[in-house]
Amino acid sequence: MDGQTIRPGDRERWGTLAALLIAMAAGYFLLSDLMGGTLFQHQYWDSYTLQTWNWLQGRTYIADPEQYEYLELAIYEGRYYVSFPPLPSVLLVPFVAVCGLDTPNNLLVACYGLLAAALAYLVMLKAGRSPRVSAFWALVCVWGSNMLWMTTNAGVWFQAQALNMVMCLAAVLCFLSGRKAASTTFLALAVGCRPLSALYLPVFAFLYAWGEREKHGGFWKSCLRQWPILVGPVLIGGCYMAYNYARFGSPLEFGHNYLPEFVRAEHGQFHISYLLPNLRQMFLEPVRIRDGRLEFTLFQGFMCYVANPLLVIWVVRMIVNARRDRVTLFGGLLAAAAAAVLVLTCMHRTLGGWQFGARYTCDVLPVAYLYLARRGTERPANWELALGGLAVAFNAYGALYMHFYG
């Protein structure tokens, strides 16, 4: 294509993306209107804005912490700190510089939702799907999951997960595009939102080395030739470690271990004794219908695949492919990485005290989505279309429920 010509296919691709984003933006506006006009408001459960504001005042700790007793702040050597990885605060710098503590963070997190959808659309397009099919999968990934609720509320936990989704989907797009260093750099950035995203880095690195083993004369030689993909993660990881060390004297401590609830806990933040109860909660805690109404728990969440049915589609697709003798190293490694994330998540003391569904499982949606892009069918099956539509409706209900009743 030259600079003067737009082919019909290009017009359809970009037109469909524009239509998707316009429809989603309108959806965010309508949801926020029902919630009382929240889209342009500041969500006060936002430790990141507070941290950024303190950075701009020259502090790594939180001044006047008695004003913020409702936030999860770590206490170390008499000072209070934000206990979450710092990347969302970095992106807030220009907003806080202009707006101070009254940032329009709900609008920002909705923009993360739009950006995640755009990336998900481009992933499927890159994998060879048609624009309409790509738009369907993008909508299911972002609005047919807990991401819909989380991108209507800029609470500190939701900002982190929404931005993690953006970074991981950017990494997936770069993976499919052959931009190896960019993909691992985006994954390293994702660690600054959700530390367990670090488990995806070795999987991507292994797949790159394995895929080029013949080109470089064997697997181990191929591994040595992959050193450029480590530059971004090493530099970004070094920044995280320096920040952690400056605050807590440890390069690996983001601060959660110093939250009062984990200091008081008999087994601390992570322990094997938490695993089985949390697995049961994540996979078996049901949604009931009683007296004509839905009944579910908001503490620790309920069955992850009810609010995030993309996980169901992923597992079914893997089973179907396995029965067709299409078991691959690619699929196995992605499944192993996702399983490791879920197991470590379930070894955490809690699965989240205020949530619709099991929102932590959104952290594995990018690898599920990558599998569906590479190993899924050209067009979604009828049951996938139906499940995707139900997922969007159920999560729209969840977003409104959590705002009014949660």
C-alpha cells in the first residue's frame, strides 16, 4: 500500500476497530450515568494517586497517613508506604502534576479498558481472523470478564489489574508480530502491576529459543542468542528493585508483607495451608438462584469461570485440539504458566475481599487469549457466540451490582 491508497480491507479493519471502541466508550458513559456520573469523578480508593502526589513532593512514603486509614498501607520503621508495585503511579505523574489528588482516575481506568480491547482486537487480526470475529473476541476478553467491572472503578486493585491486562496483551501482540524484545519488555512492565506476570517471561523466552533452535544450530545456542530480549526486563526489573530497596531495604519487597493484616497472620502473606481452601473457593463456590434472585458471595469471590467464561472456551479448545492430536509444546507451556499463576494466587491469604467473580483469574486471560489466537478456530462456534454474549451481559450486571449493592 502506498501513501495515497487505502485498500478496502484496511478500511474495514480500522473501521471495525473504530466502531468497537466508540461502542465501548458509549457503554462506559451509560454505565457511569447509571452509577451517578462516576466517569469523570475521582475514586478515593486510589493509593496510586496518593503515591504519585508524594513522589512529586519528594517522598517515597505517605505523609499524614492518618487521613488514609481506609487504604492498604504498609508500615515499615514507623512510616507508611503504598504496598503495591509502582507502574500505575508512574503513568499517573502527568495527571497528578495537573490535577493533584483529584485525578480523573475513573476515566483513566476506562481508557485502559478501551486500550486493552484495541490490543485484543489487533491480536486476533494478527492471527488471521476477520475484523468482525476479532471484534467479537476483543469484546469477550475485556467486557465478557471481570475487566468490565474493574474498568468502571479506579480502586487501587482494579487499576493494577487493568493496566496489567494492557501490558500483557501488548506483549501477546508483539509475540505474534515477532517483536521479541518488545514482548518481554511489556511483560516486565506488567510485573510492575501484578508481580506474578513474571512467570510469563521464561515461557516467552523459551518459546523464542525453541522456535529458532534450527536457525542457530541447536536449542542451547539459540538460548544464548536470545540475550537482547533480556535487556528491557533487566533494566525495568532493576528500577523496581532499586525502588523496593529504597523503601524496605530489600530488592524483592513491594510492601505487602508489611501490611498489618499479613503481619498479624499466623502464616504470613503466602502459605501452602491457604491453597486448598482458596482453590475450592475459586473453582467450586457457586452462584445460586434463591427466591427468584441471584445469590453469591462478595468475599473471596465465586467460581472463576462464571464471570470469566473465556477460561471455559480456552479449556474446551485445548481438549478438542488434544483429541485431534494437536497437543503442542506451545499450548502446554501456556497452560503450565497459567496454572502456576493460579496456584500461587491461591497460596495467598485472601482472594480479594470485595469482588464479583474471581477477579484475580483475569491475570491468566492474556495467555488464554494467546492460545485461542494461535490454536482457535477461524470463526467462533455457535456455543462460543452464545457464551460470549451471556458473559458481557452478566458482567454488565456485575458492574452495576457492585456499585449499588457491593
